[in-house]
Amino acid sequence: MKKRILHILIALDQLAYVLLTLGKGYPDMTISAAAYRSSRSGNKFGKIAHKVIDILFLPIEEDHCLESFLSEVRGSHLPKDLRQ
């Protein structure tokens, strides 16, 4: 049951990101991963969002935005048979 709830929360996060970017963002990317990616490219808003999100998730995970980004890059959220 926990895994299903997590999947729903991730899907809502991805939807929120696409809505926030008016469809310009990648549909499979979470807000956290996008904040890291944006911060890395020097975007001022991305840097602020990255820091704020990491502070919010600090009790759960260190470097949350980086970990979210790496999860996207590695495809670790995909079923094992779909990973490269």
C-alpha cells in the first residue's frame, strides 16, 4: 500500500510540474529533479527552489533534489525490465 501511495504522490508531483511550466517541462520529471536541473544550469529561480526543497526534505533525505535528478537519469523509477 505504501508503494501505491508513493506512486500517486510522484504522479501528482509530475503533473504539478507540467502544469507549472504550462506544458514546457518534461512530463516525467518531478519538481525536485527539475529544480536541481534548473539550478545546475544557473537559473536563479532554480537555485532558490533547489535550496528550499532540499531544506523541506532534509528530515527524510539529504540532497533530495540531486537524488531525484539522479533517479530520473538512471531510470531507477522504471520497472527493472524497462531500465537500460
